[in-house]
Amino acid sequence: MPELPEVETIARTLASEVESRLILDVEVLDESAIAPEPGSFRERVLGRRIARVDRRGKLLLLHLQAAGGKDGGEIAVHLRMTGRVLALPPGESPVRPRVVLTLSDRGCGAMLLVFSDVRRFGRMLAFAPGGGPDSIDHWPFYRDLGPEPLLITAEEFRQRLAPRGKKSKARIKALLLDQGVIAGIGNIYADEALLRAGIRPDAVAGAISARRQDKLFAAIQAVLTQAIAENGSSIRDYRDAHGDAGSFQNHFRAYGRAGQPCLTCGAALRSLRVAGRTSTFCQHCQTA
Ligand SMILES: [Zn+2]
């Protein structure tokens, strides 16, 4: 599932292709892939200009502009398991297209923005502008997202792990995966950061010293920053907006390496279920 570095890479590769283009046509090939229903979806995006592409947590965001430069709302894409957003020349089609937006010529030919999704867990959502009930600010998932891990300080991170000053009894990995605590981290980068910080995934968050929480925060920032520089991790499905794979999977020390030797101490890595997810860790290098 694409996490922060993968969605950041998609946003960057998509931006250069689609920013400033108008949405001239909308083809919905799978009504369950969009919200709201096709009539309203079309009304919210047709004729709008894609002003800017960015990301919030694991959500890809296309900020739209209406006629006269007015706010035109947003398209949010939740990629989930196998969702892809691709910028393609007309005539090309990826596997399982769900939504196809035809974009205006920008002096370098027309362009298609295609949302494809083999397993159909992803969603493309159109929001109205203006802060009203149909705006993105009223979408509970978006409104409740925690802060961006690359934009906060170590002190803010410690506060997120101990809301209202209370020591959390939750497992540290469960908190890292909770998008309301901190946005954008999933199974891959949680395991990689915990191994680098020497903290077991099932450690009780409130029992981790401030010094080790700071070490974890530094590991999260380092892992995410390096993964962005490597254009994300391609294990199975993830590709950027040009269809290219990332390369951070070549730097994995934990994720998917259960049974293989720890790159620090040589012991076989173990796996464990935490927060319903398989977690890989080193029982020598990581402690509770
Ligand atoms: Zn080790």
C-alpha cells in the first residue's frame, strides 16, 4: 500500500504533467471508485483547472480552480492497496482503469489522468469549494488526520504519543499506524523506523523514554526523507505517475525480511502481529 513517500512521489511526478491543465471530460468506468455519485462528481470537476497537486498523509490531492481563478474544490485520491494515478498520452490505457479525466492541451499535446485500481479498494473523491458541508474540511477522515511527520518537531512528536500528557498504554507501532496520531506512515516505514531506533514494535508507547522517542522521531524523518529521495518503495503495485518504480525497497532492513539476518547483528529477524499487521523486528537490536 502506498505510504507517504510513494504518494509524495506520485504528486511530484503528476504535478509536472497536469498542473495548469483544464479538465475537459470525465469518464467513470466504475461508479464504486468515485464519490459522490457520477452526476455530482462530474459537476464538481468538469471545466475546472488543476491548479496544484500535492499530498496530505497518504492522500493525493488535486487542488482545482474554477473560472476567474476562484477556488474550485479538490479531488482527493485514496490509493489503498493497488490504486495508481497515471498521466498518459491519449490512446494509452493502463490495467483496470476506473476513472479517466481528459485534460486540455498545454502546448505539448492533450493528456489523460487515469485512476486505475485492480483490487478496487481505492477511491477518487470530488469535493466542493468554500468550506461548506460538501467541502474537504468536512470530510471526517481528512479533518482528523494527524500532523505531517516531516513538518513537526521532536517535542510535538512526543506530545502526539502522549495526548493530554497521559502516558499511552498502546503499542508504539499501533500509534505510528494511526493516521489520527501522525499522518502518512504505514507498515513499511513503521517497521523500518522502529528497527533503526532499536524499539520493538510491541513496546508500550508510554514506557519508552523521551530520549528513545526522540531517536524514533529522528529515524522516522530519516527513513521517510531517504525513501522520497529514492522515489518510494515498489514491492508489488506501486508506480509513480509516469509508471516508473521506486527503489527504496533495496534499502529495507526490516520489512518483508523475516527469517533473514539482521543487517546489524546477523540474528534471524522475527515476525510478530501488532495492531493486526505483520511486523518484522530483531530481538537483539530492538527492545521494549
Ligand atoms: Zn539485530
